[in-house]
Amino acid sequence: MASPKFHMAFRKYHRWLGFFLTGIMGVYALSGILLIFRPTDILKYEQTETRQFEANLSGADLLPLLKIRGSKVTDENADIIVLNVGQYDKDSGEATITKKDYPLVLSKMVKLHKATNNSPLFWLNISFGLGLLFFVISAFLMFIPKLPMYKNGLKIAGIGAVVTILTVVFGS
């Protein structure tokens, strides 16, 4: 059995890491709540951008140049190409792009959740995940296993895991 000194050491590490991760958890919590509403336009505002391209491009030539995922040609005539994200004037070569996006700070928070291994943010995500895993383990190393609090903690953690698994399986 581990000594009380061992358990007290884990309490100390758990406490200090907890204070550090509180800031990260707050940002993740807010951006996670924001991502729930991403199909809506909540907190998004319209941004209009003008780009200059060659004149007299066709719709098929214009779309790759725009580099906007999901852009489509909705109508095309001799003078103008109408897109789902704006329009292109064939005579002048000017494209006006209109899209809705979050303000800069909120946009960065959303990218935090969507970070992949190609993003420098993925190290923060991995570190945060490892920190949370440490919390899971250290929460049980803070208490002496013979105490009722430890046994009740195991039961509550088990219930939390079962509720999460059931929500994932039957919620989607």
C-alpha cells in the first residue's frame, strides 16, 4: 500500500495542474459551446471581400481560383457569374465574395477545437488531453484505497463512464 505521503504528493500535483488547466478548460468549454451552434449564424457576421482575377473567366475556371470550399456557380450569363458566395463580373474580372464568419477571436477558438496534426495547435490539444488523463488517474491516487470516499469515487466514475458511453451509442 502506498504511504500517505504518496497520496499527499498527488494531491499537490493535481491541485497545481488543475489551476494551470483551468484557463485552458475555460477556453475549450466556450469554444465547444460555440461549435454546437456552427450550423446557425449565431455570433457570425457578414464579411465582404473583393478579389481581382483575369477577365472573361468561365465558372469552371473561376471556382479553383477562389479556393473556397463549397462554392458553386448558381447562374452564368455573358456578363456575370453568380455564385453561392458572391458574384464575378466577366468584363472587369472583379469577384465580390460574401461569407459569414466569426469575429477573429471566436474564429481562433473554433480552430482550436478543429486542430489536426498539420496545425501547430495540435500539441496544445495533445498536452491538454494528457493533462486530463493525469487528472483521471491522480483523482484516485489522492485517496487511500481503503477509505469509503475512494470506493464511492470509483462508483461515481463508473456511472459517469456508463452515462457517456450510452449517450454516444444512443444519442447519435
